[in-house]
Amino acid sequence: MVLTRRRTVLLLSSLLIASLILIFIVLLSPAQRTQGLFVSTLILLASTLTILILFYFTGGRATERDYQELEQHLHFLVQHIKDYAIFLIDPEGRVMTWNKGAEQIKGYTASEIIGQPISVFYSDEDNRRGEPSNNLKRALEQGRYESVGLRKRKDGSIFYADVVFTPIYDDRNTLKGFAKITRDITDQKKAEADMISTLAREKELNEMKTGFVTLASHEFKTPLSVILSSVSLIEKYPDSDQQDKRLKHIHRIKSNVNNLKQILNDFLSLEKLEGGIVQNCPAETDLFHLTREAILDMENSLKEDQHIQLRTEGTPRLISVDNQLLRNVLSNLLSNAVKYSPESTSVDCTLNYRPTAVEIRVRDHGIGIPQEEQQHLFERFFRATNTTGISGTGLGLSIVKRYLDLMGGQIRVSSISGEGSTFIVTLPG
């Protein structure tokens, strides 16, 4: 198209120059001999000028048609883009145009939003800060302004948006309004947040593993030393009348093996919880029978003349809980009660069947917990200051809390330092 127009202009220009040359020649020749040639030259000049005028007139109209056609194509393209909200705003900040993407992202139809201020897309807090007008002002100052933040849909829901404002001027540099392009980046933000959360969880788990290895390497030394010592001493009591001495050391071996087992169980349980592997699978459970089994499992860990008493209050009934998770909770609470209580004491376990819930109370007469430290009891690796010299990882109660959260239960503690502690578990049902 451009090449053809240039050739045509060159041709017409050549004809015009030729006509001027002929006129010049005629003026230099005798009039009687060149009259006919003069008339012909004038005709040629007039024709050339006429063609040139018509050419530029029709060419201008063709250019205008081409521009209108391009504008229609662009308008069609913008109107049918669905992934981006693309629309125009007047200098006062009111919506002038609307496309399919804007309708899909923001929820308004063209008839609902055209003429409305862009403040409807902002939260009440952003509007109080004057964010809509500030964004337009920044676009005027910078020539283009991009912001990422929360925006509001017609239904009131909030989404993350990447928004670009660009001022539009006419040929006289008069502001005609702004072009605004909005992209919904909620999924992108969620993916970023998930990634950050995953990395943080991985870092926390690695730190937990490092902390546990450090703690376990220390905690393993004591029970292993006791086991080795007891095995050596047993060898020194071969006679049948020394059976009581042998049994004493055998009991120490069993007790310390249970301590090692508990340390490993704590770590494995926590790792499963952090990895999201543990699931709550409730089933009809006989709580009394389950608690009695947990108490029987503790027999090898009891100190001399220690015993666990099981009582019930209310009418026993089946409850819907995860059998294994609750078994772990009971084992942990009973183990702590035994470990932190002296010899010749009792641990009381009471099952209270209430109308809409079941309460499990585990009460010991041990060292208790300092009042100012009780708020940290369920934090990972926390151990009270009065537990020095007693084997433990500081993981047990944090695991108990996580298990109960999965089951929809709760736990609280009542304790007096030097007198003992009572842990109360409440379960629905």
C-alpha cells in the first residue's frame, strides 16, 4: 500500500513538472506556431492538478478508513480478552469502558459499572486512605503506575490484583483519562504463600531434628549407662538366694528401656505430625477398656510401691474417638505422672462421663510445675526448671496437644510446685 502511493505521487509530480517545462518552452516560442501546443499544455497541467487533488482526497479518506478499521479490530480484541480487566477511566476516576475480562474478574456488567467511580473496587480502608485518587496521581507524575494489592469484587469478596494505570492525552496534550489493566494474581499469591509455608515448615522440621538429635544423644547416655551397669551387676549375683537383687536390676533395665522407647516414639510421632501423615479416624470405643490397657502397659515403668488407680464417674458408654491417638495420649500422660512422682505414691486416673462430653483426669503427687512456667508446657522441647536430672525430651505434651487438636479435644493443667499435677482431657461425645 505504501509503495503504491509513493509511485503514484512520483508519477503525478513528474507530469506536473513536465507541464511546467512545456509552458516555459511555449513562452519562448513564437505565438502563431505554438498556440495549439500551449492549449494542450494547459489541458495537461489542469488534468494533472485535478488528478493530484483527487488522489490526495481519496487517499486521505482511505487512510481514515484504515484507521477506523484498525480501531475496530483493537476494540474487538480488548472486549473479548478474559484474563485481564482492560478499561478506560475519565480524568475524575469514573469508569468509561468495560470488557469481558473486567466482568469476569470484578463481577460487574458494563451497564452496572460504567459511570461509577473506581473506588468501588477498593476496600473501605483503602478508600479512607484515598488510595484510588492517589494511584491516579502517581500515574500522572510517573507516566505509568503499577501496584499490587487487595481489590474488591461486586459480591464483596477480596482478591489479589496487579494493576497498571496509564494516562491518555490527545494531540494537544490534554488529559483524556486513564487506561487501567487489572490482573487477578490470587492463585499466584497463594502458590507463593504455600511455598513460603512449606519452606518454613521444612526449616522448622530440620531444626527440630537437629534439636532432637542433640537432646537424644544426651538423653540416651543415662539409660544406656544404667542398663550396662545393671547387666554387669546381674552377672555378680549367680546364686538363687540373690534373686531379689537380680530382679531389682532387671526392673531398672526394663524401666530404662521404656525410657529409650518413649524418646524414640516422641520423635517418630512428631515427625509424622509435622509431615501431615497422622489422620483422625474415629470409631466406637470403650474408653474404660482402652484406659485399663494403657495402665497395664505402664506396669514395667512403675517405681517401687507405685500404683495407678482407675475410677469412673457417671454412666460409662461408648464414645467415637480415634483409638490409637487416644491410646498415645493416655500413655504419655500416665508415663509423665509415674516419671515425675516419687516411690510409694499413687497416680489417679478418673473417667468422668458427662452428658455431652467425656473428661479424663490424670492426677499425680509428684514434683508439680512452677506456676510461671505452666503456660509453656505444650511448647515443643520445653521442660520445667525443676525436671533437671529426670530423663525426658520435652516433646511429649506438645504431641499430646497436637493429637487432641486432631480429635477435637482439649487439655488443661492444674499444678502446684512440690505437690503434684492434674491434667484434664475433654473429648466430645
